Amino acid sequence: MDLIKDFFLEANPNPERIGCPEERTLRALAEDRLPASHPARLHLASCSECFAEFRGFRGDWEYSRKVRRRIIGRAAVAASLILASGVGGWEYQRQRAEHDAAVQVAKSSVPVDAQVDLFNAGTLRGGDDGTNELQQVSLPASIVHLSVTLPRFSQSGRYEVLVSRDKAGSQVVANGFGDAEENSGKVGVKVTLDLRSAQSGAYFLATVRDADNGMYYYPLRIK
Amino acid sequence: MGTMGQTLLHLVDQRGQTLPATIRVAVEAAHRWVRREYPHLDDAVVAEWAEDVGRAMGAHPDDIRSPHRYAFAALHGKVREWFRRNASKEISVGIGSELERWVDIDLSAPRVMHQVVLFDQLKTKLSERDRHILVLLLQDQTSPASVAAALGLSYAAAAKAIQRVKERIAAILMGEPIAEPDQMSPHLCESES
């Protein structure tokens, strides 16, 4: 094609510039801003001067495009790096938050021993509006190995211990079963309660003896 | 001062004053074009031509209606003149590196003759429409659709016309009695200096 290019550069001298389009038209041709059907395109076949100018504009345009593409490419790489670092930072924060949450869960998954002494507490059967005098009944929101000393005169046997939002025991948060045994004149029962899902606040701790199905409840606070 | 690659142009008028920006821009554009179009020409020689053109333009800036056109025409003229002058030049050289330095110039004579004959053939054997198609191809309007739009042809006719132009060009080149200069062994006429 170089030979043909030389042909058009040399073989059609038009020093008087007869019928030549304006410079801006040649520039627009070179920059592909004019349609294929523009008559100036065919003029280049009969005017070496215009063809030379066209080639000059074309070369400069192609060079500037190349430079622009290079700049855009570098900007894209830089933007990608910024985006990647941003995503990386966000991902790091997210993983860190997840890790913290996991640590929190792991911490709350570690069973905690707790004791509740109801020996001297007054007891009321479910449905009573009164509250029992109970001190230090405060449990953490985790898995609790709870050792309950049942009220005076309680009998041994199988018990269910449950934590509920209401006195009726219809909104149970956790429950556990254990066999109550007498020891040194006091009857105690050991159960495991999973209180991890419980929000901190006021609850009721209830004991239910299988034999008579009687429920006794006591105010409780979960921290 | 203008730049093209590593070549700096010292664009001043005859009194050593910096040329107007329009002239500088025009000369630099023409210089870049010659560097691209004729890469085998000596950079320093082309730069000297460009500076000469700039100096000449600086002598009568008000008479130049289009600095860009003037610069292109003037510099292109210098290139043509150089090819013409060197095509007929006989040089007496020694052997070795000095000889090799002149090889390109010695080869330019058959190259120019070859081009003259070939260009004559292209002019006579190619129709105006063929030349239009060729110049469209050189503008990167290579699809039959573009050629069809430019020449007012149907797509099929444009596709066929492009194919025929290529065949004609090939026939002209194949039938060319003068071999390509690059394929010739340089039988240099040498005389001891």
C-alpha cells in the first residue's frame, strides 16, 4: 500500500490548488468526522497536495488517539487499583466485623456457671399477680449451667426450668430439664439454659415439677 | 522550538526572532508528517529543511494565507527535489563503510525510475473509479458499504469493484519489467577517489 500512497502523493500535482476543500474539511476527513460519501474524499484521488495534508492530519490524529488511549489505559489501571484497594479495605472491615461477631458468639458460647438460691424465696403459683422476693437472679445472655436451689418444702423429682417473657410461660426463651435431688436439707436441680438469643431485659424464671405440673415463677434479669 | 521525537526545531526568522505561533505549528506539523512519511530520510536534513521553510515563511508572514498549506507544500517540495536530485547523482566513492553509506543514494536512481514508470502505468491502466476506490482504501474506508456510499454504487457492485482494483494493481505490479530496487543487488559504479 506504500506504493499506492506514494502514487497519490506524487502523481497528481495541483500547485494552483484548484477545487481543493478547506483545511478544516481535510482535518475532519482525517479525523473520520465526515461520512464516506463526502465529495472531498474523492478529491484526494486527484490532488497530491490535499492528499499530503490529509496524511499529515491523519497521522497527528492517530498519534493523539494513541496517546489518549494510553492515558485512559493508565487511568483505568489507577482507578482499578483504587477500586481494588477500596473493596479490599471494605472487605477487611467486613471480615473484621464478622470476626468480632464470631469472637462475640464464641465468647457467649462458652458455658457459664450460675447459681440461683430460691430456698428462702416465697413462691406463687402461675396466674398470681404478685412477685416473689428474689435477690441476685441475674443471668448472662449465654449458655448457662444453672444450679437452682428450690424453695423450702420443694420435693425431689424431675423439673423443668424455663425462662419466659411472661408469667404464663407462653413466650419461652429457653428451657432445660433436670432431676431435683435433696442435699443437706435443700432440694436442688441442675439444668443448662441457652440464653444466647435472649435480649437483655426483664424475664421470668419458672420451675415446673413434672409430677404436679405446677409452675412457680420468679423475676429474672438477663444482662 | 518544536519537537518530533528527539528532533528539536529551531524556528526563527532571518533576524533570529522566534516565529509566530501559527507558523511554528504549521512547520512542526509538516515536519512530523515528513518524518512519518519518509522515515528513511536523514532526521537532521529534514529538520534543516523545516527550519529553512520556517525562515522563509517568517520573511513574509502576511502574504501567507494558510501557513499549514504553505508549510506542507514547501516541505513536500523539498523532499521531492531531494529525490530528484539524488536520483541522477553519480558519486565517486571508495570501498567499505563509505560505500555502504552511499548505497541508499545510488539505489534511489532505479527506484525513482521504477516509480515513474509504475505511476504512469497506474495512471493509464486504472480508471478514475479505480483511483477513487484506492484513495478511499487509503482513508481506511475499506468496507464495500463505505465505497458504495462514496461512489453511489450498490454493495455488491462496490465489493466487486474493490476486488477488481486489487486484481488490476496486482497485474500491474506483476507485469512490471523493472524489478523492485530492494530485490536488486547493488551493482555500484565505483571509481577510486
